[in-house]
Amino acid sequence: MKGCLKLTKLADTVAINQSGHLEIGGVDSLKLVKQFGTPLIAYDVKQIKAKIKHFKQAFETAKVPFRVTYASKAFSALAMYRLVASQGLGCDVVSGGELYAALKGGMPAKMIEFHGNNKLPAELEMAVDAQIGCIVIDNFQEIDFLDEILTRKQTKIPVVLRVAPGIEAETHRYISTGQQNSKFGFDILSGQADQALQQLLANPRMKVRGVHCHIGSQIFAVNGFLMAADKMVELLKNWHDRFNFEAEILNLGGGFGTRYTNEDQPLPPEEFTTKIIQEVKKRIQAVKLPLPEIWIEPGRALAGEAATTLYTIGSRKDVEGVCHFLAVDGGMGDNIRPALYQAKYEAFLAAKPRALDEQVVTVVGKYCESGDVLVRDAALPNTHPGDILAIPSTGAYGYTMASNYNRNPRPAVVFCENGQAKLVIRRETYADMLNCDVVK
């Protein structure tokens, strides 16, 4: 494709400085590489703050009670917890490790909710001791575990009941969570949810504050959320009439889609949220119930598009008519999403983001797996070993799913804002990877 016109891609919208280089948070990407090395995940903090503002704005305009909760599995780091807490957000956690990090990162305990389909007794006890805001009850075994802990400690804790609303979102089957056969939550149709509510209401140590559902991730159409809202309000009306239960919280989860390539066309956060608010208000008024606090849990939608991963180009393999592989110094160890979900990304050169494309290659990593592919059919200018390749929209489920496969260290992470770069996670060393090994 030598001499062809440039294909439209995300590189057309990135910030470029006077040197013609990719700029992240006002910092030259090549300077970032020189200072911190590669692979490097660089976040534009201003983008995260802007997304938070847009999500909150819809609720504030509508003047309804609400909470925006950061789904921290998207990117769990001390600096991220500190950032979202400073913007007035809560967070959800799904493990003892995330809970520990959230507390260490400065997230107020009362602003934390604890999710998960198999919370261990030790994790539940940790949450009780910290007196977090609420535990999202996912199954009957968990009720028994929590009851034993609360009884032993002679204390109480707020809970929210997670249900499976029987709604299948249009997304990858691995990240669809609202259908009846999901491993998450109590099924509504079979009566499990009713049984769980009665059990919780009868327990004097658990204060049931509301209901939660989550229909999936990377969702671009609002219809699934509106259907979920309708289903949840119908459930709340049913529970009000049968069990005299009045919910304080209606949590509709997260899953708002973000843009990885130009094929993705997500709705603006405020449009998504406004339609959800309008639907909840309409349905709640129709059944004559008090309006509960509306909670949402964006994770990917806050962190995803804010980060770009920078790699150094290394080897190349060309078999004419068969394959053209361009290898970088990272791969599935820092971004497993393409291998796990067949996720699509775009790539461009950090030194010249808008240069004309002259080749089509498959960008691969350095891991010993044929599935270690980052970008298929990447249109790029001619490249040379040592060039810096940028892959945008890597801020969610990259670092948090990273591994040390092949004994490769996990990358460094920096926050960039107003022309300044701050190291928030240092690059692992070989010694770090051996810290837990025991030799007798």
C-alpha cells in the first residue's frame, strides 16, 4: 500500500506538539520513553477528570440523588484511587487486594462497595473491620459467611442485593453478566432474589439498602440499560408490596462502552446517563415509589481512553504473500485483551502520528505464544528497529490483567498532567519477580 492515502484512525485526534510528536497530558511521548523506558503506560489525567465531570453533570442537572462509583478492576492503583476520591467518587472493589489498595490509596471506607461472586471469609472480615459503605451480596453462601462474622464481632453492616435481571447485552459473551445463566447475582425469574431478600431482611445485622444489577461491559446502546431500569423498578415495586421493602439505592452498574478504534461509536457519558435518569424517574413515578439514589459504576469509561501504551519496535518477519509481523517489547503480558476478547486496537508512530501509511503489518509481542498479537492489519508508515509505537485506549484492563509470563516484568505507569509526568507504578525488576520465591 505504498503511497496510499492515510486511513482514518485515532491518530487523527491525538495531541501533537510543535516537534510533531505525540503528546500525552502536555508531555512529549518521546521524552517519556527516554525518562521511563518501554513498555510504558501513560495516562492523561485531564481526560479522566473530564469523563468524571460529564458523568456527574447529568445527575446534577437532573437534581436527583446519586453516586458515581469507580469500578476499580479497570485500573487498580494507589494513584487512581486517590484521583477518583479527590473528584468525589466512590469505588467498588472485587477482592481483598483491591480493598486493601483502595484504603491505602485514600478512598474513604464509607465510599467503598465490595462486589464479587466468591468473596472469601477473610475478605468479608476485612471489609467488616474497615466498616466499608456496603457489601454487594451475590449468593446464599456469602450471606452465611457474613452472618457468622457479624455475629462473632457483634456488629452490623449495610448490604445491597445483586440480582441477575435476565437481560443479555450486545457484547462479548465473556463480559456479558446480566443474563439468567450468569455466575453473578441472584436470579429473579426463579425466585432466588425474593428468597435472598427475605433472608436478609430477617437478619438484624444486615441493613438492606437497595438492589444492584450489571448487564455487561463495552455496551454502546442505551436500550439495555433502560430495560434493566424497567426491570429493577418492577422488582422494587414487587418487593415493596410483598415485603414492605423500600430501597434507598438503585445501582444499575457500569459497562458503558469506550472507543478503541474508529469503528467504536460510544455515546457521550452525559447522554447515556441522562437517558437512564429519565427512565428511572418515569418508572418510579408510575409505580408511586420514592426515588432512590441512582448509582452507576463506570470503570473502563473513565480510564480506558485516557491511556496510551508506548512500545519500542524490535524484530520483523516478512513472508511475502503470507505474513508481515512487527514485534514490540511488550505484548500479551501488558495487554491480554486481544488474545482474551479478540479486542481491536489501532497503532501509530509516536514520532509522527499522522504520517502517511505505507504498509500493513500485524503487531505482535515478545511472548512465546502465537496468540500474542496486539494489532492485526495495522496500517503504518515504514518503521525501523528502535522506533516508538503508540497504541491508544489502553487504560482499562491492561495493567490490572498484566502478568509476568515468560518472566517478563510488568511495565511502568505514569500520570501526565499540565506538562508534568509523575511515576505512579515503577517498572518491575527481575528481583521483584522473585520476591515470593522460596528456596530452602
